[in-house]
Amino acid sequence: MTEATAIRLRGFVKRFGRLTAVDGLDLDVPYGQCVGLLGPNGAGKSTTMKALTAQVIGDEGEIEILGYRLPGDSKQARAEMGVVPQLDNLDVSLTVEQNLLVFAHLYRVPKGKRRDAIERALGIANLGARREAKVDELSGGMRRRLLIARALLHQPRLLLLDEPTVGLDPQVRQELWALIDRLRSEGVSILMSTHYIEEAERLCDTVTIMSHGRAVAVGAPSELIREHAGPEAIEVYGPPARLSDVEADAHARGWATRRTGTSVAILRSNGAEVEGDRRVTNLEDVFVLLTGEEIS
């Protein structure tokens, strides 16, 4: 059993009939870091997340989780990781505390430590005052915090977050960002798949951008922005014919462009004098350049 990183995938392939959902993926999650998995729908993110919990068995390649080989050692790996699913699967007939108690048993938290584990999880998720509330009385943000608390009952070394803030309003999303930041600062290794570019840019030490089952870029957000988009973009507005001319001219000069509605962003122009509004580039620029798709 080796243990260089919390997660290590090498050449992972998963096919569903004629469809190759993941095609030779390499992925690393160093200990104590938050790694983001970005990609449009159909990129292979969900299949990859399921493979890490042995819900999906690969056709080729290697997977190591916390030093355990999957799928053979998946039971041992699951015992040391926490999983927050994309879909809410809380028991709405139970209270907050009862949901945690059920999972304390499932995670085999020793009887003498269950009470402390539940109190710690409630504190992390700031749900102590709602312990007696039925789950169906909670807001969407509270339910999402409870899912994270549930995954932390057994103090896992690794946390898998599958679209942790999907469907939540911006204020609640900010609250969950603070919670994820706290966990990372406490040394928990985190792999997070997300549709929100600003989420990955804000929280992740590194990101892996996927497209058509492959990793098309890996690195720290700031490094990927510098490499693929440059330090600034020039936003040019106008009718479609004008924007097409701008794109043609930019491409002739070796610059990248990104069309968004009534504007074209010129990237990698290296400070050239072009008429338009200048702005700082971001990870969304990189994502669109590399995948050709917008992300919501």
C-alpha cells in the first residue's frame, strides 16, 4: 500500500457500451489540498466521482484512494473518506440529530464516541440549534450543510464533494465556501466537482478541466489563467457582423477570442493597442477556450 497522495488515478477508462465516458484520465489530489474537477455536462465528472467510491468499476487504469487500491480495497478506502452526494438523500422523516446518529452507526463510530462525534459535526455545520428539527423543515442550505456534517462524523481524511452548492442561492453558497475553507485549513483533503467556475477559482488549490472524458488542463487557477488567457482581456461590443470582423482580425494575429452574447473578449493579446474595454481575465475564460462550452 503506497500513500503519496490522497487520490491517484492513472490511465482510468470507463466505457458504457460504445460510449467512452472517461478516456485515460490522470488525476492527483495531494494531502491537505482542495482539487476541483471542472467540465461541461458529459465531460465524465460524475463517472469519475462514482469510480472513486467503487460505484463504477473501470475498464482500464489504476485508482488509489488513501493508499488503497480500488476496487479491491474499496471497503477500507470508504471507511476513511466522507462522501457528499450531489442529490440530497437525507431521511426527511428523521430529525437532524437522528440522521447523524444513523450514520454514526453506519460509519461504525464507537458507541462511547458517538455523542461527541455528533456534537462536533453539528458544530462544524452550525446546526446545533436545529438538532431537533425534522429534515423537511430545513432550508436548502441547511440540508446541504447537514449532508457535509454527516460525511464528517467519522473524521475522514478525504472528502468527496459532488456539486456541493448546486441549486443554492449565492448567499448560502458563500456560507458553504467558508465551511469548505475551514475543512481544508484543518488538513482534510478535498476533491470537489463543480459547475461554478468562481467556486473553483475561490476554493481550489488546483483544478482539472475535463472535456469528452479527458483532462485538457491541470494546474492552479492562477497558473492556468496566466498560461491560457493572459493577464487581461479586451472586451469589444457591437453587432454580429462587427464581432465577426473582430474575431477574424484577432485570429489572424494569433490571439484567442471568446464570444459572449453581444461582445467578443480578445485574449492573449499581450497588451496590444485594441479599442475596447479592458478587464482582468478569469478561470471562466480558460474553461471556454479549452472546452468550447459555457458553464452555469
